[in-house]
Amino acid sequence: MKSTVIKRSITIARRKTSISLEEEFWKGLKEIARAHQVAASALIPAIRRHHQGNLSSAIRVFVVDYYRAQVPTISADRSGPFAMIPALANHEAQAY
């Protein structure tokens, strides 16, 4: 299976660095930037200032946290992909 991770080079504070992210996280980052009318390249330094450690991981956490904040209660929605969560929990409990 081919990885969907894409490596991109960017410049932050006049220093080149590379970021490796799955395509879904790149799309999420671009959507967030577009929703706030800023360039994704402007969001990345802000994310770096607020998260220590690996920048790729910080971006993933930022995107997940952003979308998590948009959904009041995921557990209340049992449609679509969330419908399988109880079934997975039951299956895992039976496996042990």
C-alpha cells in the first residue's frame, strides 16, 4: 500500500524546513486557512509558536483539535461512520 504522506518544503522565519503530512491533513489545513481568510503559509508559523516539538505532529494536532471543536458531541451522532463505534467496542471486548 502506497503511503499518502506528502513531504513539502516551506520557509519559516527565513529558515527552510520540511513537513511530512498525509494529504487529508494538508487539505484540512488549507480549509481552515481559507475559512479564516489567511494563507496556510501564515498558519504554520502560528501553529509552531503554540506547539512544541515536531511541526508535522503539531499541524496534525491543530487540524484535529480545530475540527473536534466544530462538533459539539460526536458520541450523540450514531449515523455514518460513527454508527460502527459500538460494534467495534463490542467486537474488541469479545476478542479478549
